[in-house]
Amino acid sequence: MRKRLNTTYYLVIFALGIFMLVIIGYYVYDSSVQEKEGFIEADAPIPLEEIENRIENGVHVQTGLVDGEGLNLVIANCTACHSAQLVTQNKADKEGWKNMIVWMQQTQNLWDLGDQEEKILNYLAKYYAPEQAASATFRRPPLKDIEWYDLTEQ
Amino acid sequence: MVIYWLLGENPIIWYLSSIAFESTHMNAFDPAKRRNFLKKASLGSLAALLGTEIVFALPKNYLPVALENDPQTLFGKHKDLILRNNLPWNVESPAHLLDDNVTPDEKMFIRNNGLVPETIDVAAWTLTINGEGVRREKSYTLAELKSKFPRHTYHLVLECGGNGRSEFYPPAEGNQWEVGAVSCAEWTGVRLKDILDDVGIKSNAVYVGYHGADLHLSRDASKEAISRGIPIAKALEEETLLAYQMNGKDIPLVHGHPLRLIASGFPASVSGKWITALSVRDRVHDGEKMAPPSYSIPCDPVQPGTEVPKENMCIIEKMPVKSLITYPKSGAMIKDKTLLSIRGHAWTGETKVSKAEYSIDFGATWTPCRLQQAKNRYAWQDFEAKVSFPQKGYYEVWVKATDNTGESQPMLTPGWNPKGYLNNACHRIAIKVV
């Protein structure tokens, strides 16, 4: 009698356990699915095969990045984790961009960029340089790119 | 001449095309093979570069860029001219290359709107005068034009309406000209007014529009690349020519051989190339690039960045007073206590330039330059000066011209307009006294 009671008791506990596991499992599954969907919509890197190559007025349409040498590397490496807007709204010289990359490598799991780093830095320093924003607002900006030479013959 | 399909200014495409071109030497003797190779190489590599397929529908007979197509090889231009656009060709000169009093062909800017004609048959070339404002349509061969009408030669400035566009902010779209879309060559031809007299124009004539043999970029033969014109008063000016020579020789192909309308003092876009017909109109000519925003500015001044409705835009009918320092090239370092010779040209759409001055203190003080008289109206006038500097250091030499109406050049970029025309701000060069 006592043995049967125990058996029934165990069966009930076992069934309840299964039931709870199913419930918990469903919620875990459900929330993971939702998270994944949300992630895809807002934050996921653009799958490489979906990158459009359309350039309009010197700008890569899909990302808003300036068209230039190194554009493809920036798209591939930078927009894998964050939107291109994080690049386009910032201005820095080469050293400044290098500091950002080092910070991302130390704290944000950015990988070693290898020999592509130099090309990426050149692109960023050229098209997202600090002087661009400032000089554009001058009515006559300071003369730039002066090639100095000795003038003797007059 | 074959004009290639060029893929614009995209550096990636240029880069790939250069690879493609270098790799094509093996196929150099078979144009068809080479063409296919070029197509495959450029497009394939671009796809590989961005890691995806690209759909790039090349129209038939169009080719990706080929690097031998540079303005030096094609048009005999100086190697230091600045390429702004290769389809259509738009090339400008740096200021220091414009030092000559008469601009030689090799240093003259190119501003094309369409494709250079592929064939020119000089013997069969005719000029037709038609339109609502002529008594009877009439045609002339080149030989007839040359024998029937007196020949005239003038030094005439041609300046692109958008010269200086690169300095406008907010930026104006179009070729980002700096200072060198200007020239002053010696043009020889017959007066348009002599031709119009011979044809006979009616009292309703208000405008003359031109038609040229250049192809539209789409190669659609029913479309004109550009067909602008001038008011009848401008057409009747003595210096308005149908020119068949430039600097004593046949006009170079890219500059309008065998016949070019020259109407200096207006934006150079009215000086149509490869002229086949002129329409005397009873209204403002309505050809390609006559409608705003092309070669038009706001009738009333606007705040920079304003969107201006077409009906508030007015056609540009005069180029403003302007000058250019052509010697020395910016960046000269000179020894302390030496005099610096400067020289250059000044011009205006008005009657003449009456004054050219320089400043080495950002406009605080101005000193007159020696100014030559113009060879004729609409020729540029040479100026020169010997400049001394009070102490060592960095200087900018600025030059400012004033014309007979009393109008002079602004030191700041002048009134913003949607397409960035008429920037006649003072030119300046950097000098270091060491």
C-alpha cells in the first residue's frame, strides 16, 4: 500500500517535472526566437550577398559611406558589428581612427585586421577627416595642399 | 574616333579597369576579344571585390573605361591639366599653366556636354540658318562662309559659367571646377551679324539658338547634347563670330572643329561647338540646357541651400569681372628682401577692366598692378607687379580686378546659387619669405 502510494507520488512528480520543463523550454525557445528576429531587423551585419553596389553622387547607397579606395573593406569589417552611421557621423585623423579600432579590439571583440588595417585607416582618415566638416563652413577656407618650392629665377 | 563607355569617377572601377587594361596586352591585336575581356575583367573583379554579383547592363557598343583614353593622347593636352570628368570630357587647367597671353590649345580647358562627333566631313559641312525669325531658310558650305564674308580675328575669353563651383557651400552639383575653366585664344571667323544680314531676319527675331553635331550621351540621335543660344542683341555684336580657326589653325576637334559659335562675355556654354545650324527664334530659345536650373541663377538672391522654383530662375547673360594670378605658381618660397614678380590676367563681360590691385595683408591694403589695355573687347588684359614683403613669414598674394562699371571682385565666395555659377571671388597664391 505504502509502496503503491510512493510509486504514484513519484509518477506525479515526474509528470509535473516534464510539464514544467516543457513550459520553461517553450519560453526559452520563444524568447530566443524573438530576440533573434529583433536582432536581424535592427543590428545584424548586412549579409555579404545582400550588399548592393549602387553608388550615387559618390556615396555607397546602402551604407551611406563615401565611395573610395577601401570602401569594401570598411563595409566588410566595420558594418559586421555596427551600422555605417557610426562611421559616417564621426570625424578623426588617422591616429584618432586607430585609437577607436584599438578600443574596439580591446573591449568589443573586434578581430585583428591584419594588413587590411592600414587600408581601412587610410580610407577613414581620408573621407572622415576632422578638417572636412570645419572647412566646408568657411566662405574661403585656408589654402591647402600647398606644394612649397624655392623660387629664385625672377 | 571611338568614344568609349566610361564608368564615371568611381575609383574602384578605375582601379579595376587599370588591372583589366594591363591584362589585355596579350589580346591587344584582337579588338573584339579585348573588348569582351575588358567587360568581363572589370565587372567580374568588381563583383569579386564586393563579394557579390552585380548586374551591370552595358548598352551595346559601349565599353568600360580604357586607360589609353586620356586627354593627352586623345586631344594633345598638357599632362598637368586636371581631369574632372571623362564622360563627357571635362578638363581644366591649373592657374599657373594659363600664363600665356593667348592660351595655346594644349592648355585650354575642355567642357563638353555630349560626345565628340565621330566623323567630321569638312567638304560636306553646311551651316543652315532657319527658325521663325528668318525670311527664308538658307545654307552655306564652309567654303562659302569663308569666301562670302569678311574674316575677323579677336582674342576672346571663354569661361565656363560654373568655373569656381567647387568653393560654393552647400556644395553645388556638377563638375567641381576650381579656377581653370577659362581661356583666351585668338579666334578667326566671320561675324554672325554678317550672316544674319545676308539671310535676312524678321522683326520678330529675339534669340539665336545653335545646333551642333555632338552626340547625346545616350547616343540617342533624336536628342541634342546641348543647344543653347544668345539674345539677338548679342548675336549682332561685332565680336560674336562663327569661327573656323583658333590660334591661326583649324579649330582642334575637341574645341569645335570645323565651326564654332563664339559669344564671349556670356557663359562659354553659349559658344556652341561643331555648329551645323542656327535657329533665329521668335522667343527665348528652348533647346537643351536652356531651361533652369542650367546656366540660370535665382532672379532674387537666396539664402545658401535654398530650393529655388524654376520660374524664379533667370538665364545668365553676363560673366562677372574676374582675374587670375598665373605667375608664380602658388607655394613659391623666396629669400628675404627680394622682390616677387607676379602676373596674370583680368577680364569682364562688361566693356573693359579698369583696375587690377594686389594685397599681401588679406585685403587690409591694396596696391595697383600695371594693367595692359585689351587687344579688343572681351580679351583678357595682362597685369603685373613687383611685390615686396615687410618681413619673413607666410603670405597670401590676392588680386582684385575692377571693371568699367565700378564693379570689382569679392574676396568671399559670392552669392550662393543652386548650380554654383558665377564664382568670381579673388584668386590668391601662397608665398613664404624665408
